Amino acid sequence: MRFLLLLSALCCAVPAAQAQPPSVATPAPLRYNVVELQVDAQREVGNDLMAATLYVEDNHANPATLAGNLNRALAEAVRLAREQPAVRVRTGNNATYPVYAPRTNQLQGWRGRAEVRLETRDFAAGSALIGRLQATMQLAGVAFSVSPEARKAAENELVAEAIAAFRQRAEIVQKAMAGRGYKIQRVALGSSGPPPPRMMMAARAAIAEAAVPAPPAEGGVTMLTVTASGAIEIE
């Protein structure tokens, strides 16, 4: 009997609970005189990082012999590069592929390419090493860029400049609209910069036992930009 009374009470309570109207969220207050702003802070930063790619190519009828020739040339390049403490060296792409006759499509032999990549902040040492390696390798290209440490330091300073410029622009807008003041609703910061400039060098044929002049190394500059964008409300 008690169970039936309890069940009857629950059945009556459920429709009553469902009959209550759902709660309505309080709408956000309307905002007027909201102005979107965007300002940039820019600075030229000297490129302090030099990167270069050199490669060696060869042909042979035997792929194993070809691979051995490429590996020996690459090992010698790495050995010479390690003699320069200011230069970081690592191997790049290393590929071997078949060569077919144009008409008969018969296998003629094999061609391979192996790369070595250099990176340094000492442009003189990097340039001298490139000239030395060009006696047996070909230069694919040289790129100059801003190092991560220098970029971070410059962008940290540009952040402060961008925020100051944002506030200055907000004050100009507030005065132009004859407002008593303004409130910053939101501010977003972003940074950008062009990709590292790449100077392609003309390929050189292998010159055995020849002294190759070091290529000129002028790093140039990179324009870094920090953007402050957001909205203010004029009071």
C-alpha cells in the first residue's frame, strides 16, 4: 500500500516538473559606439643566420657502386665541415633513381644525388667552407634569415610598441567621436614576417683540385611585424 502511494506521488510530481517553463538565459547587454581597430609595429632586423645546401651528383651502371661513390663524397664533405666549429652540418636528401633510354625505355644506368646542409652565424666561416666544398660539390642555394632567438627578442619589444600604438589610436578615435573615455573590449596580438630570402647560386661543375673563391655573404635584413587588433567601446 505504501509503495502504491509513493508511486502515485511520483507520477503526479513528474508532470508538474515538466510543466514548468524552461529558464531563459539573460541576453547580453547591447553595446554601442564599438569601434574595431588594428595597428602594426614594424622593425627591420638584421639576418644573423646563414644556411646553405650543396650536393653531388653521379652516374653509374651499378647502383651499389653509385651509392658508394655518393656516400664517400658526402662523408668527405661532412669531415671538412666539422673542421669549422662555427658551422653546423647535417646531411640532406639522398636519392638514387634509374635512367631509361628515351626511345627503347631500356635501363641505361643509375643516377644519384646526395646533399649536405650547412648552418652558421659566422658568415665568413660559412662562406669560406662553401668555397672549399665547391671544389667537389655544387651549390644549390644560400638563404639568410633571422635566428629564433633574435626574432623572439625583437618581437617582444614590438609587442609593447603595438599595444602602445593601439592605445594611441583608441584615444584618437575617442576624441574624434567626442566621447568621455573608452573601454578596451578585446585585443589580439599576432606576428608575421616574410619567408627567408633565398639567393640561388649558379650550379658549378665539379672542379678537381681547384681553389674556388668563397661566395659573397651579405645577410641583409628582414622586416618583422607585430599586429594588435581588437575593439574599443566609446563612453
